[in-house]
Amino acid sequence: MSEFWLISAPGDRENLQALERMNTVTSKSHLSYNTKFAIPDFKVGTLDSLVGLSDELGKLDTFAESLIRRMAQSVVEVMEDSKGKAQEHLLANGGLKEKMKCLKIDLTTFVTHFEWDMAKYPAKQPLVSVVDTIAKQLAQIETDLKSRTAAYNTLKTNLENLEKKSMSLGQLSFCEKRKWYIVERKLETTDEGLTLIEALAVGCLASCQKGNLFTRTLSDIVNKEDFVLDSEYLVTLLVIVPKPNYSQWQKTYESLSDMVVPRSTKLITEDKEGGLFTVTLFRKVIEDFKSKARENKFTVREFYYDEKEIKREREEMARLLSDKKQQYGPLLRWLKVNFSEAFIAWIHIKALRVFVESVLRYGLPVNFQAVLLQPQKKSSAKRLREVLNSVFRHLDEVAATSILDASVEIPGLQLSNQDYFPYVYFHIDLSLLD
């Protein structure tokens, strides 16, 4: 499971023994995998300041989780791929021991082996300063994310507008232009070093080739030789014919209207449902032919081959892509790096919350033990909760028996009453793409 329970209990002998009992029961019953969660000794300050920090950290926790979820979703959107592929890029790098900083650390490993980053967030500083540092870091990441998202949307709009213009002329589609850009530039479809424009191109490559003959682009299928071009009187149309009607098409297309060129039809391509045929006729009977074709369940695709316009559109797209490439950096790489930074900051916030709530709950001097529990099965969560409430019942009889009055407010705790337990508890959910 990608769910974790971060709890703490007083560090005196009685409660350390309670923690041991908890470990024994949960291990034997296969309820959870438990590890100690190391939190440094911070400068406590005044209890009033801790109450204020409790509220601030609650808000910062919510903000940080929202931010990393948005960034995770941005990875999915840029890659336009399966969540499984995107998940491979959601890592927490450089967050463990010095010798492991160059490794790609998955999120679960980072959480279960959490170590406070003294270099980035010095524990000797006042808690307020540490929280302020993290808040400013996340705010900057969000600002950058917004600007890059806005830039992405602007680019997408520009390209879509160009697509609409092309569609009206039967030219290359939005996807085809991006596919062409990849081919022309001989781009590698790796995530490292992809610019925003290239990421757009790669992301659409798969989708542009999907769809049936009614919707997909035709520019990669047809050739100049398939059409009668530069004729004042003749025009070549593309007609979609259902597979069961192939024979009917061959027998009747010449008589659907006057002035259809005999033996001018040719099968260009086909899919599971039907085939794409050419037919040449006089321009003056186009509308009549379309009408008769519809009556016979044949569909004329609006497509007119214009080689000069295709070339002009390609050049325009190349210029647009080149200009935008200079403006936007490697988006996917930025997302990966900054997702890692934001995620690491989020887990540090969890550690800070455990420290602050433990001091407020258990008092001074600071003496508590934090433990990270990973429930083995979703179905075992209820039983695990019962075990914890039983083991730590002595800390708060009312909470342990789940009869806490809903109207009671607990000063200094940024928790809803339904989440109040005899021990300090915070939830960590790593299912960021659900």
C-alpha cells in the first residue's frame, strides 16, 4: 500500500513499552510494517508560538500536498501517457544519505528511510524560520509551475488555432505537424532534455494516429499521385465505404451522379470498419455526388490536396516551434526536479507537525518517539486502529473509546475531531495520481 500513518507517543519508559507491544502485535498479525521516524531536536520557543505554528503547518501541509498532486498530474498531461509511465518519473532524489544523493529514490523508500536535511533546513534555527524557509520554497515552485502551465496553455492554443486553419484547407492536423517536427528534427523521444515544444510533439505522436477513417488525419495516408490536381474541371474526392459495401461501391460509384470518371476509384487504406477510396468527377456535380453517396451509406471526407499550402503550413509551424523552443525549457525535466523538491519539503512538514503536536500534547521537556506505520492491507486498517487505541488508551481514555464529543475543540491541534486519537497521528498518502 502507498498509505502511511505517522504517529508519536511520549518517550517515557511506560510508553516505550507500549510502542514495543504495538510492534509485536502488528508484526504477528501482519497489520503493518513499522519503522522509527527520526526527528531532530528543534528549538521549542514558547508554547504560544507552537500553537500558532500548529495552525500554520496544517495549512502548509495541505498546500504542499495539493502542489505535488498538481505537479504529478502535469507530468501525466505532458507525457500524455499511462499513469504507470508517469509514476516512474515521480521520484525523491537527493533526500537520503550523502552517498545515495545521486540515486533515483522512489517515494516509499524516501518516506521509510526519512532523514532530516540539516543542510537545507538547519534544525538549530528557530522553528518559525525553518517553516518560513519551506513555505517560501514551495511558494516559488508554485509560481514557476503556474507560469509554465500558462505558457503551455498559450502554446497549445496557438497550435490549435493553426490546426483549425489547416483543417479548413484539408492540411496537416495539429498532431501531424508535431509528428512532422519530430521526424524533421530527428528528435529522440526521451524525457531528458525534451523542450516544452518537443514534449508536446512526442506526447501527441501516439494519439494523432488513432481514430477511425472519419476522424483521423489523412495526410500521412494519401499521396500527390492519388489526386487530379490543378484541373479547372476535375476534382478527386475521398470516400469512406463500409467493408460490407465494397462490392456495392465498385458497382455503383460511376452511376451515383453524372460526370463521374470511369474506373477512377482506388482503395487507399482501410481499417476494421471500412476503406478509404478515391473517386474523380467533375467539380459541377460534387454536391449531387455527396448527396447520392450519403443515400448509399458512403461518406465523403472533406479533404483537398494542396501541396503548396501544405508546404507553407509546415514552414509556418517550423517557425512557430523554433521560436517557442527558445522561450520554453525542458518542461518534463523541470517537473521531475521540482516535484522531488516539493515532495521532500512535504515530508519535512510532516516531521515538523509531529514535533509541534507532540510538544503541545505531551508537554515539556521534549520527549517523544515518532513511528511510521505502513498498513499491509486496506482491509486491516480498522483492526490496526483498534490495536493502537488499545495500546495507547491510557493517554486519553475518551479518544480511545471513540466517544469524543463532536462539539469539543482541542486548542493547538489542527485536526478534525473525527481524526483525534490518544496519540499524535498524521496520514501520508502517496497515491498521487488517483
